[in-house]
Amino acid sequence: MFVDQPMGWRMAENIVVGAGLSGLVAAINLAREGRDVLVLERESRVGGSPLYHPSPEGTPVDPAALEAFIGIDISPALHHFEGRAVVSGEVIPTDSEAIRSWLIERGPRSTSLDSLLYGIAVDEGVKFEFGHSIWSNDDVAKLPPDSIIATGLYFEGFDATRVPYLTSFHFVSRQTIADESSSHVTIYHDRFTSDYAYTTSLNGILFAHVFQRRPIGKQTLKAFEEAVFIAEGYEYKAWEHFTFPVPAASIRNPRLFAGDKILAGTLAGYMESYMFFGMLGALVSGKIAAMAVSDKARACEEFRLATRSFAGAYLVKKATNLVPLPLLLPQLKVALRHVFDYPLVTKTVAEAMPGWHNCQRALQGA
């Protein structure tokens, strides 16, 4: 259960709930302002849910622009990768450079972005108390005003702050491989999921993930296994099943505040609402949340800029959901064959990521 007023509260000027990407960036930025910062984390270490991490994740990131905005160089955690898509069994190469995409390890290992940010936070004097969870709205109410809530993909955080959500359904499998130089992302679109599935490898981890916004049956999992074996030659047998809340219940999901508390990361809606890319948004949101402690007007301006693409992606997904998969997949196949021939299209994809515009504006103003 949640511990009422842990010892560190009496000495901390600012409380951050959650030691994920957004919480760590917020804590680092607050500490650099000379504040006493305490991070409360439900797990026994950084790195997120053990159900999902460690895992390699791909996302569009402009490293220089991101550093210009959040003040943190994450380049040691960024890795080039070979990308491709598999649509109804056809393998289509993709150009990760065209949309400035990188592969990042998430989780508790020393090679993860989480560990990189944690080390920076400790060096800046941030204090951590592990094993503390937010279970209810009463727990949130007990936190000091301007506490930052960055609880990520946990139902308790959404329920406690009364943020609406959809439930997404997931199967993941991971295994270690001897080739630590292997770095790839393969995205699968097929009739076995109305969303998508993918496999990745990085730092000796081989990872597979299939999800959608409705329950996943055994036939779905079997079809994905077969598709991966045909396209890549990998076999996945041990699967973990879980559900996540995602901030896509409403076109008005993004919000910076819950009462007198500040929201960050997934909870605040910094997640692209079509394919659920959220790492860039999480990093940017940490900076905006820290900003909101002392300058709410500027934080609100940055928040609107960061989340302005949410509604468009939300409506596009709603529209594509109306198209039966047997009709949608051939169109998607044609689009992916030619998308990299049109720089404006790849530019639009990158700019749809929450926080992209904030970073570019910061770089131009540097």
C-alpha cells in the first residue's frame, strides 16, 4: 500500500512520482535549478514494469534538438538499426534515417536509457525512495502542490488522477542472443492484429511484441509466430500476457494538470495516438513538467505545442478502424513501398511525434 508521508517528504522541496523517462528528466531539471528533489518509484529499481522491460524500442528522435530542449545528452543510449516492414507476408525495407529513428533499450540494465538518466539524476543530487505506489485519488491529494505525477503505463496512476484511458492487450516474448551487435526493428501488419506487431534486437536482447485495442486470442499469437519464423527465422515460445492503459479514450485526453498536481509522460497524453510512440514525448514532457513548477504559462504553451498532433492522429486511427483489414492492408503495402520516395511524407511522420516541434524550436533558438 502507499506509505503516507515517507521520511524524505519532510526534506524534499519537490516530489516526482515515477522514475520512468519523464520522471527522471523532470527530476534532473528541477535539481539543476538548485531544488531538493525526491522521486518516489513503485518498483524496487528504475526501468519500468518487469512485465515489459528490458526491451529494445524504436522511436523518431533528433538527438541535437532533443538535447537543446531537455538539456540532457541521451546519445550514448541511441543506436542505429536495420528497419523493415512485413505486410501480409511481403517484406518491405524501410529507411530509419529518413525519419531520424533510433533504437533505445528500456529497462533496468546498465545499457538502458533508464539507467543513463538515473545516473545523471543521482549525480545531480536527486534522491530516490523505491517501493512507493499511488493507489487512489486520496494518495494523490496527500502529495504537496506542484508534485509531478509520471506513473507511466500503470492503471493505478490513471485511476488516481482520473485520466480516461483505453485498455490495450499485449503479448511479449524475449530471449538473449549471442550477437550483441544485432540491431533491427521489423514491424508486422497483417490480419492477426488490428494494430501492429514487431520484433527488435539490441544489446543481446531479442524481443517480440504483438498488441491491439481488443483482446488477443491464441490464433492471433500463433499467426504472429508463423509470420516471424517465415520472415526472420526466429522462434518465440515463452510469452507473457498483460494489459496497459493508453491515453486514447478521448480526443481531449492530453492534459498537463490534475488539480494542483502536474502530469507528465503517458499519463499526460504525450503519446502519439495512432501507433502509440511515446518515448520522445516522455522525455520532452519531463522538461515541461519541471517548467510548470515555476512558470505555468510557459509550460502550458510548450504543452500545447507538444501535443498538437494528438487530435489528428486520433482521428486518422478512428477513420482507419472503419476500413476492414482485408481492404486496408493492400493500401498500406502500396504506401510503405513508396513512402520514402517523398521526403514531405517522412517529415510529417516525424513531426507527428509529441514533443518534436518543441525540440526543433529549441534547436533553432540555441
